[in-house]
Amino acid sequence: MNVVIGIIATILLVFMALFAIRLLDLRADGAEWDRLAALQPANPEHFDPTMVADMPEPARRYFRFTILPGAPLLPVAEIEMRGQFSLGTKDNPAYQPMEAHQILAAPEGFVWAMRTTSGMPISGSDSGRWTRFRIFGLIPVTRMGGDLDHARSAFGRYVGEAVFWSPTAFLPGPGVTWEAVDENIARVTIRHGPLEQVVDVTVDGEGRPVQVAFMRWSDANPDKVHRLQPFGGHLSDFREVGGYRLPFRVEAGNMFGTDDYFPFFLAEVTAITFPGAGP
């Protein structure tokens, strides 16, 4: 009997510890979210096309499409989405339906809080500081971060996403450099502290950013070794939101542009807002 009681007590203690860790994680999510939201300017400038008049032509076309004249320059965006997230491989994707809420504040950081809506119950968050996911809301399946490899990989992700969901963050200024690759590809280089990311943005004739591609620091490879490898995706279903034209459909994955390309992230945006923005 004492053995049974001991086992039960141990199980209860483990669940209490896991629940406490989950609460601490949620508190950290909230604190990081609030920190990033607070970076939104209280009295933003407004977009004037002359701001980009001296930029390379494909970059100028990109900005004149994505930001409407007179739009407030709001670099922090919140995105609600649903879609599918793969837990498998190219040969066996094992897509899971998911929904997520994200804040982007390039180059400072991001938080992506996700949960699956059927199948394996997975939930958690990804950020510039950590990746934490669990099943059944308690049992950790992924828990990493706090090192340069993670920071560098995360920086690639949120810079790449901010290019199409938060274009204001990449207007000419300190740490931002644009150049033309050809008549339809603009290359932006973002520097923030020790981090640097180069992203190629392909625009159509009107300036829609229909594709992003970059070399991302990642260990998503058979060797499980961090190295630079192709990443990117396709953008579509552009809609006007708060003075911006932004994609509401995104497909992205590893090894973009190669035969091994695997789109593990298929998202349909349901709302985009800008925290702190006026009515």
C-alpha cells in the first residue's frame, strides 16, 4: 500500500511541476509579447512615396505597393492565422490543422503562439528567445533556446516574415540596406547587434512581394547540424489592412528553390492588426 501511495504522490508531484513550468512559460510569453507591443511608436510618421524615391527600382515598387500613401508607419504587427503545420517529412508530411497568434517586431523579436485543433494536441510558442512546445498542454516535446544558434535561426524566421507582414520595419534607416538583384528581385540586409540576415524579395509588376527566399541558419537537415540552407515561400491573397497591402496566404518551408523543398507551414491569415494604433 505504501508503495502505491508513493507512486501516486510522485505522479502528482510531476504533474504539479509540469503545470508550474507551463504557467511560467505562459507568463514569459505574455511579458515578451508586451515588450514587443510597447515598441510601436505612439506618434508614428506617415508614409510618403518620396521616402523611397532613391531606392533600387524593385525595392521602390515593393514599398509603393505594400504601404499606401499616408499610412501610419507602424512596424509592430499582430497576425491571427489558421492552417496546417507539418510534424513529419516531405515523404510523410503528417500535417496537423492549427491556429496561431503572432506578434512581429523586427528586428527586436517575435512570439508565435500555436495550438493544433485536431489530432495530436500540441501547443506552445516560438520566439527569438525560445522554442517550447508540449502535448496535452503539459508534457514537453520541444524545449530549446538561449544560445546563438537558436537566436540566429529565429532571427531569420521573423525577419523573413516581417518583410511581407510588417514592411515599415524595413524602410531605409540604420541597419537596413537594399539593393537590386535584377528587375524583379530586391535584396534587403538587416543587421541587429551580432545578427545579420539577407532576404531576397521577388515582386511582380505591381510590386506585390510574391516570394521570399533566404539562407537560414538551421539544423532542419538529416545531420541535425546547424548550417546555412535555403528557406522561403510563396505569398498570395493580398488585402488592404490599415493602410497596407499584405498577404493573407503563405506557404513556406526548408530547402526552398531545390528539389528537396518541403512546405511545412501553410497558413491562412484571419486578421492583421497593429497594437497601439488609433482607430
